[in-house]
Amino acid sequence: MDELSTFTKKDLLKVLAMLTLSDGHLYIHKGRPRTVRLVTSEYGKAQHSFFNLLCTKLFDRKIVTRIKKLENGKKIIISDLNYHKGVSELLLLSPTYKTTPGTQTKLEYLSSPQPTISFLLKSSEKVRWFCLRTYFDFDGSISPSIKLKSKKDRKKGKTYQYYQVQTEIEIKISETNPSLVRELVLLCESLGLKARITKDKRNWIDISGICISEKKSVKKFLEQGGSITNVLISGKSKNFENISKKELSFKLLNLFDDQEFSFSNSFSTVEEAEGFRKSIKNKIYFQPTTHWSPTHET
């Protein structure tokens, strides 16, 4: 993690704040800040190593980690930083790290102080990029899709049918807190990225997070390195389980420089279109390479 060696302690604290807001929890006991906790699936081992690295650099404290087996047989990893002074410093950046109402009503929650990343918006570009990538690492996803569509075109009074293969890449960050979502969009804009707010009526406030899908913005994000750690993609993804986000980011970035690849292609027959679609799948759906082995943890 060479980038961290150039960060000040103030910068490192901002990174830890982003980790806590994205996929962590801050606990206050009897009015005293007490614990920062990170809970992930068994795929997140590299993220806990990163959490430990941050805490060691910032506070000269190591996290306490344990593995818990759930009733369904799956395992989760739980890590705690138990350090009152360190947790108190996080609260100087954001008044709260509670991103959902919990036991409160929606009105009660939204009327109370909200979590924020405003502390980041005036930071250096390097720190802003690193913090955005941290949020993506802990609570984001990258989804390539290859769609085959039947199209019709009318020329000189005749209708022609053709088939179009479109490749799309979506970079998403999951977040339901409206204040954080708006600030994440502002953070993206400050880095030259076009991001939009995404909706999901199943969530407590109909928001699911942000999405970057414009090709220029996707490429710019991937050029920064994508994920911070070698966190593995979970079993929720049928095509990329056990492949690191970083490796997938690297693979998708290569598409932009592939002279034989285009994000949109048209064919006169469905057979040609299917053949091209299969060739693109072969470029994207792959086994982990030696260079990006998930065992090389951060």
C-alpha cells in the first residue's frame, strides 16, 4: 500500500472515516465513543488487513479479529478497533456514522444530525481519489453486461432487421443515506466523473446509491486502479465469484485499449451477433491470473 506512505495522519483519518461510513459501524457506550467495527463475509479478508493497517498507522493499535459461523453454514469476519481516543477523532469529521434510521422513525432520523463526507471535498485530488476507491472497495460493485438486441431500420421505404451487441460497464456504490448519496455525487464530479443517483423502492428511502456508467467516466475510474484491496467478489455474482474486484477492474480497463473491441456493434444475422457476443464474454469471464492472485493480500 505505497500510496498511504505519503498521506498525513489527517488524510489517513479521512480514509478510515470513509471505511466506517461505507461498511463499518461506530459504537458509543454510555455516551462515550468506544468501538469501530467492520463486518464482512468470508470474502473480505483483505479488507480486514487494510483496516488493521490503517489503525496501526493512525493509532499504533491493532484490530481484534474473529470469525463467526452462521446458522446457514456461511462465515463472517468481525474486526474491532477498541480505542476511545481514536473513535472520538472520527466524530470530529462526521457528527454521526449512523446511515439508516434503525429503531427511529424516518422523520426522527432525518431530523437528527446526518453523516457527511464534507470533510473530504476540499482535500487534495489524490486523497479524494483514494477515499472514493475505498468507498467502492467496501460497498461497491462493478458490473459488465453484454446485451444482444434485435433492431429494425427503415431506408428507402424498406424495413431492414439487424442485430446489435452492446457492452456496458456500471460502477456502483451502495448507499441509502440521502445526504451521503448527494455528497458522493459531488465527490465524483470534483474528480471529473459523471455519476447519477439510483433508486430502489425496497429501501427505506427509495435510494440505492450512485452509478457511474458513462464510458469516459468508467475508464477514468478504472485508470485509478479500481478497488483498493484484493477483496474477492462474493457468491452473489455467478460470473465473478472468488475473483478480486481489482482484477476485474484491470480486465475491463484492457477493453478500452483493445483494437478489436467496440462497445457497440451491428450485425446482419443473429448468428454473427451471437458469435461476437461470445467472443466478448471470453474476454471478460475468466479465471484469476497469477499476476492478480487474491492470495496477494494488501
